[in-house]
Amino acid sequence: MSVNGRIWGVGIGPGDPDLITLKALKVLKVADVVAYPALEHGESMVRAIAAQYLNRNIEEIVISVPMVADRYPAQKAYNKAAVSISNAVENGKSVAILCEGDPFFFGSFMYLYSRLSNQYEIQIIPGITSISASSAELGLPIGARNDLIMVIPAPLDELVLRQKILETDVSIIIKVGSHLNKVKRVIISLGLIENAHYIERATMANQCIKELSEIKDNHAPYFSIIIIRRSGEVLEL
């Protein structure tokens, strides 16, 4: 099968290189070019996860994304990357765009997809999400029977956070970061602190599971998740 001029959006999984899917691995072995986001003046987490599977002679497109609130600098970075990827494809090269977790689940890949999908056919290779990884590492089933499940971004307003948690059986709070204190305050006010499970960097070498009530820091790492089962643990049938 010829792979010239193709683009893939490749989910690389939550952090453990062993959790890269077989399909993603096959793509990494045949791609001519690999593109991935990296912090401005920093390293790329997603490249580090995939590093051992990359061919030595593979070309690389680094998408240097500034971590600022203003969206314009990031848009400029993705515009520039889209041009580089387009040039590679027009020259007959296949490009694998790497994304932590799954490309279409809060993945930065979608910003490139919106810029390139009108011109090129792009195949999406789904990946294991940080939510699935966190559930597995915590030994905590996310959904059982008729559970309603909601993914809730921590930056939401405190009153909205509270309402969303009350609306669902299982709350999965992501993007905790600097919002840790606010999230804890809401959880405590709802009397759910014993039902809340906290994990940092699921499946990575520096993974850490903590009791949310014992965390004294004001900030959580970027890769942190809180899962709340309002009904407690899953009961036997």
C-alpha cells in the first residue's frame, strides 16, 4: 500500500509508551514526517512518549505553541505548522501528526485538522484517553448500568461546576491546574470529598495518586484528573 502524500492524526495515548495502539505503531513505522506540538522553548511530551518507535531518519515538524491565555499566538503557530505539513504532502511525503491521548478528545490535533481537512483526506487513529488510563490506574469503574457520565473542565465558573456535578452520576474533572482550590471547595461543599479520586500523570513514570482532602498545594499538574462517583463505589449485582 502506497502511503505517499497521506496525513494521519495519531493518538499516542496517555503517557505509557506501551499503551500506543498497534495501528498507531504501524503508522509511525511508515510515515516520512512526524509533526507534534511542543512547549515554546521546551520539550514535547507527546514526542517523548513516541520516541522509541520513531525511525532515525524521519523528518520532524515541531509545532512550538506558546502557553498564553491569548489565542492569537497559538493560532499563528498552527497556521505555520499547517503550511509545513501541506508542503510535505505536496512533495509526496506522508505525515503523522502526534497527539497525546486521542486526537478528537480535547486534542490539539483538531486545530490542525480544521486547517487541513478541506484540502486533504486525513485518517484519524484513535488513542487511549487520560480518562480511561486514570480509571484503570485508580481501579475505579467510570460507568455502570445506567450511570450518567460528564466530563467537566475545571476552568468553569464555581456555580456552574457545582451544578454540573449535581446533574450527573459520575463527574470527570479535567484541566484542574490552577483551579484545584476552587474544585476542592465545590466538592467539599457538596459533601463528596470521600467520593472524589485524584490522580496525576496517569500511566507516566511519575504517576501519583493522592487523597484529595490531603492535598495542600494550590495548583495541580497539567496532567491531573479528579473522578467523582456520587453513589460511591460500584455495587455488586
